[in-house]
Amino acid sequence: MESLIREWDGENVIVRYDKPAEAWIFIAIHSTRLGPAIGGTRMKTYPNLQDALKDALRLAGGMTYKWAAAGFDAGGGKAVIAISEGLDPEARVELLRRYGSLVANHKGLFLTGPDLGTSSEDMDIIAETGDPYVFARTPAAGGAGNPGPFTALGVFTSIQVTV
């Protein structure tokens, strides 16, 4: 894993092992040149830690280019929470709260929302300890809700334009 980080062109990788949930957390900060690193939080089971880290690094780089292409004053980041299969629902909630604290401890270096394996409801839980650095919360919590349909529409429109 050390060589993956050393050879990466990004700025910073925050690594945390969450002992109660036996989960690894990687927050990859690719760029903050234009503004805070913004990207989703992905939660899934990976075959090994190297794959989880590679996913975070690759996705964070993609977010840098996405925000720049959209003209936003933001940089790219991405979080990956590598969990074991069969994580108990209560343990998952507590893991999300601890993750929210980790995000908040970095004082706006990284802003996050849902990605694969997380939802707007999860963002509500993360925001309990990670507010104001969490977006796409449920409408009941004052957020915009699930960004998935808008992402799908963007992908669909891009395909139409290129075909």
C-alpha cells in the first residue's frame, strides 16, 4: 500500500482503522488547489485493502477533473470504507458516526455525500458528527436527497450527445 500512495499524484491520504467495526477508512484528497476536496463516500467489501485504496485514489483523481470541468471552485476527493461482509446494522450506524467525526476533524478539507453503498439516510447519520461537511442528506434533514437520479440523467445525456 505504501507504494500506491507514494506513486499517486494526489495530495494526501487519510487512513483510519476502525477497530469496533473492523473496517478500514481511506480518504483520498487528490487536489485542493481550486477549493476543498469534494467526493462521495463509498462503502463496500473489497477482496483486499490494496483494492480499497486503489479505488479511493482512482476515484479522487476523477473527482478533481469532474469539478474542474464543471467550473466549480472545488478539488477532488473520495472516501472508501472497506467493511467486512455481514456488518451488523447497529455496528454500521456507529461506524458511520465515527466516520463523521473523522470528516469533521479535518475542518472542511474534505466534503462528502453518498456513493456506492451509502445513501442520503446514511449521510444523515454521518452528519450527526460530521456536520457541516456532509451533503445530499434527506429532505427531512434539510438536504437535497438522493443525487442518484441526477447522476443517471447526466450519464444518459452524455451518451446521447456522443452518439
